[in-house]
Amino acid sequence: MHARLADVTVQEALAALADPVRMRLVRELASSPEWTRACGSFDVPVGKAALSHHFAALRAAGVVEQRDEGARRVNRLRRAEFDARFPGLLELVLRGD
Amino acid sequence: MHARLADVTVQEALAALADPVRMRLVRELASSPEWTRACGSFDVPVGKAALSHHFAALRAAGVVEQRDEGARRVNRLRRAEFDARFPGLLELVLRGD
């Protein structure tokens, strides 16, 4: 279910992040403690199916990790692992320009 | 015609680079002296119209600069300027994984 970061190419990583909704999800995740944010808690203008698609794209690229806690699916940013594989890339996304 | 790098957002930069043909163009440009590569000289599996589109995307994101020399349109990578605006990003693309 979760990507091995060694298998994620730089093209896949760039494509996963080059989207305004996904950049927003990553920025909100970065500003929250790990495993505190359920999928429905993000301030993005998309429906539930689209949101699932966006999270799947981030998961496939190794950006986020998800787990189920009862009825909630909660998230964390794989910041250290992603930084190790793609140095500087998340920092650019989080810079917010 | 060419982008002011200060006006290019990180999302635009990521989207411009997150494409296999454009990554190839960037890598070939990086391995050639500036202004030596005409648009038709790249080893990419796309037609002329698609190639123009890809170069336009790279130009709009501030990645490449083009000028006409007689009948040829030649290119250079705006490496220093792009690096200053998006540190580390070209390096990831050129790493080639």
C-alpha cells in the first residue's frame, strides 16, 4: 500500500507534488503533528472521491503515510524519508510561493 | 517571451519538469555547451509540434532560454538563475533516477 521510496522516481515525485490540491495537503500536513489529521480535515475545494485520488497519488509517491484509526483514516508526512530520497524538494513545496 | 523567474511559482516549475520528454531535454541541455543545441537535435520520441509545446513549457517555467540563429532556434539551460530561484530542483532532475 505504501511506496518504497527507493522505487519512486524523481519524475513520479515531481508529478505527485505539481498539483495545487496536493501541495495544499502537504503544507497542511507539515504544519500538524503526525497522525493527527484525518483525510476529511483538510481545507481543499474537492469532493471525497477526488480527495481519495489525491491522497493515493501522494501515498504512491512516498510523500504521505496513512493508517486507519477506527472510522478515521489519519495521515503523516514522510518528511525525513522523502527528504533523504529527494533532498530539498519538500522544502520548496513548503516554502509556499 | 521568456519567463521572469521571480514570477514562476514552485508549482509551475514542478509541473514543467514532471514530464519524461522535458526531463530528457533538460538532461541533454545540461550536458551540452550553451547555445549549441538546436531544437531538432534532441533524441526524444515526439513530433515537431509536440516538441515546440515542450520547449514552450520549459521556457515559460524559466528553465530554458531560446534564440534564433539564422534558421536554427538554439537553446541554453538557465541553470544559475533557476538554481537561485529553486535550489536543488534541477540537480534532482539531472540526477537521473
